[in-house]
Amino acid sequence: VTMLFLVTKTLKRLVSNNGVDTDFKKLSGIPLWEKFIKNQFLVIVSVIFLLLSSAYFAYGYLMQLGVDQGYMPIQPIHYSHKIHAGENKIECQYCHSSARISKHSGIPSLNVCMNCHENIAEYDGEEDLEKGYTKDFYTNEIRKLYKAVGWDETTRSYTGDTEPVKWVRIHNLPDFVYFNHSQHVTVAGVDCQKCHGPVEEMEIMYQYSPLTMGWCINCHRESNIKVKDNEYYTKIHEELSKKYGVEELTVAQMGGLECGKCHY
């Protein structure tokens, strides 16, 4: 308190010596907004603050365009990855076989489903009564499959009366981005869960990862190339290992950050 009193007294003396009018009563009648407008410094600072704030929120909004992380559409036929890939241990590539040899993982043909469901007409596994996933629910979904492929349970034969299933696409990259499943799955040996998350635990499939450019680049920077029993990388790995003086190479060191790898 003593220090505050001394500082105040000193400031008043300085103001008085410089001939500054300290009668604040004269200013009391001026509106606050008018005082603000007359203060150019406050006006400039406020404008800059508003512009920066607007730019920040606009940038954040624009960066989320096209990012569908968490997207979980309802499919025309309920397919539980939790039951098929989790409980029944069906390999991902049994259904998505084109992921080994093609750019796309592909939508499995309904004939692949019927390889099992010609003999599995009813669900007899665990239920989730709270969420409505009962045995009858799953059995009715199998009936939808039969209707789509034209399968007659009574005669155990195909009638030829089929209906297309309009699946809803979940993962969708922009047209200017090139991604090859076979390069990652077959050549690099990347697990499906690396990008798609714990699919074996998903009752309803959803987009697990953001699939943004930054997300892909970070993966290329952090992931080491698997060269064991992989002749594809043997020679180039030996040469680049000597160049960088390391035993293991990241995807980035192998050229995984070059623009032309994904955009051409």
C-alpha cells in the first residue's frame, strides 16, 4: 500500500510539472465508445485481434472439410465385423481379397458371403440386448442377403431373382490422391488395423483414422521398412542404409515423402 501511494504521488507530480490537465471530471460526460474511437492504438489492436481470430477459426473450419473421421453410415444389410473378424477370426483378406493385388480393397461379392451362409441360415451367437442386437435381428439380416442373391432356403438353390445391394462407401480419398492397397498390404506388410483401427471390435464399421495428408506423412516418417524376407526392398535397403548410416530405414528415407508418390 505504501509503495502504491508513493508511485501515485510521483506520477501526479510528473503530470503536474508537464502541465497536463488532471481534471477527469471534464471527460466524464464523453461516451465510452467515443473515447475508444479516438484512441487509434486501441482501434488498431482491436482490428488486428479480430482479423487474427477470424483467420484462426476460418483455417480450423477449412482444415476439417473432407475429413470424415468417425463417419459411421447405416448399411442396407447390417454386417458385424465384430462377429466375423473378431469372434469367428475370419481374415480381412478373405473378403477383401483384392487388397493384396489391387489399388482398391474392393467390396466383397455377395457370393463370398454365400460361401458360408449357404449353410448358416440362423445366428446362434452372443446377443447384445441393450443395443437390440438379438439372434432374430442377425437372422433377419441373413434373410436380406438371401433376398439379394436370390437364394431359396427351401430348395437350397438360386432362383435368379436378384437385387443389388447399395452399400454406402465409408473411406473415400480425394481424386487427386493415389493410394495403392497392394503396395501397403503385400509389399510393405502393413496390418489393416494400422489405418482402419480395431475392425475386429466394430459392430458397425466406421472411419477410424482422419486419412489426411499430415496423418499419412507422419506415418511415413515413423514407420520402418520391413525388409526381412522381402526381396522387393533388399537391394535398395542395403544402398540407402550405407548412405544414411542406419540399420533400419523409414518410409520417408526411402522416398515416401516425395510429392509424386501420391500426387501425379
